[in-house]
Amino acid sequence: MSRAKYRAPAARAPSSSSQTGLAGGIVRYGAHLWVLALSILLGALVPIGIHHQLQDAAATTAADTALARAGLHADGMLKPYTSAARAEQLRPVTTYAVLPGDSIGSIAARAGLRVETVLQVNHLVSGDQLVRGEVLALPPIDGSMVPVEPGQSLVQIATALRLDPAVVRDLNNLALGAPLPAELFVPDVSTDQLPRRTTPAAPTDTRHHLVRFLWPTHGTITTYFLPWHPGLDIANAYGTAERAADGGKVVFAGWGSYGIYVQIDHGNGFTTVYGHMQEVLVAAGQLVQPGQLIGYMGATGRATGSHCHFEIRYHGVPQNPLDYLP
């Protein structure tokens, strides 16, 4: 059929069969055009959708990687829920000049920090009066200052505390290879988020490093083992369960230098101490099993908040608990 026949239908009256063929052709032609248009549209939209999915996936992966790299978690230390807010929380320690009417409590509240963090980082004690113009250090998250011993590297310090060296470096605004200050700020970390050891640490002296203890409780490490602090402070809510880190004999249970506390002799030169309890469930002379419930967390004695002061001693000498915990 020639194209002239379709272009000049008025030349003669078309038959009924010709009209049917013409209508069918138009319908088929329109259908082809619709399919072609739909294909072009899908061809344009699908790459855009894939591109956005890849961007979203990349952004999510980057945020999760940064969070994991910091060793922190959104339900604990990193309270904001956006990646931008998370990045903001990992900014370096900043300074603040005290204004009239400021108090340690009001400054801590505005900064989203615990009062204990502001006190410890600035070497203050509860009850200290602030002076107008006094400059305070304000970290982006709760934590504490740890001293740097002569010859220590940032990697050594971070590794001993089971922290990411890059996070410690960023929080302290240190360049790679820069000399270390006398102190470093380190963040509070949940006990559940610390990397677990699968093999014992290599012995550094004659102590039996094959000895391993259980975590006495769950919470946030607010103070590490330091020259002036012979244990770990693990903070959590009042009444949080505390358990024996190993089997042994209770040698003390009651009120003493750590408020209400328990001390257990494990019979191998090691003893453990659990301080500032709200309540004890064992008595002196009692034998306990590893993981047995021995009391509940509190803030008795010299304590500013509910926490467990946990010590590991070897022949009476305090040890860094992180060297012996899984």
C-alpha cells in the first residue's frame, strides 16, 4: 500500500475494509509510539534512581564507618541522630570564657556534658567558684583527661585504653607526629562497645596474664586506671547489678573507704574491689562463683553519681583492669 493512498483519502471513497485497515494501522502506530515513549522515560529515570540509591548507600556506609571507627554508639555517647551531628560531636576540645552568672552546672548543661566531665577536665572540684573571664576547656563529649608519661606515644595510650588512636588525635586537635601535651582528653566509652580480646595479652612481667576476669557490670567507663585512680569507674543507673569478676572468698562486705563495698580474694594473689554500692548481697567469709550477683550499684561514700569503682589488685598492688578483662 502506497503512502499516497493514506495522504489523499479524498481521492475516492474508501471501502469498509480499507477503513478498518486504516484504523488498525493508526492504533498499532499509536501503541508503538506509547511503548517508545515509555522506554525513553524509564531509560532516563532508572539511572537517576540507581544513582540516588548508590549515593544514599555510600552516605550511610560512611556514617556507620565513622561511628564504628570512633568506637561509640548512637544510643549511648553519640546522642544526635544525624551524621552531621555525629561529626559535630567529634570536634576537638574547645574553650569557653566564664560570663557573669555562670556556674559549673549551667555551663555543663549548655554544653551537654556531665558536671563531672567539666570538673575533671579542668582540674576543678565540686564547690569551686568560677571567676568572670576564667577559661574552661569544654570537650564535645563526656570523658576525662589522662596523663602522658615520658616516652609514651599516642598509639600506646589509645591502645591501652582500647580506643581508636585517630579519634583521640582528632579530639585533641593533634597533627600526625606532633609532640604530645602533658595530658590527653579521652572519651567515655560503654563497656559493651569496647573491642573484645580473643587471646590474652602478652605478659609484661612475672604476673600471670593468663588470668582473665569477667566484667563486673555494664555501663560507661567514666574514669580510667590512672596514677591517682587505681581502678575503673563504670557508671550506670542506681540498682544496676554487680557481679563477681571471678570465683573466690568474700573478705569484706560493708561500709568503708569506698562507701558500701565488697572485696573478694581469688586465692591466686588477685583480689577485686567493688565500690560505692547501694546494697550488698554477700557477707564476709562467703564463697562466690564467677558472675554471681553480689550487690547493686549506688553512690555511697565519696561519689558524685551512681557507678561501680572496680579494682583488680595483685598482691595488694592495683593493676589496670583493662589488662585482665575480655
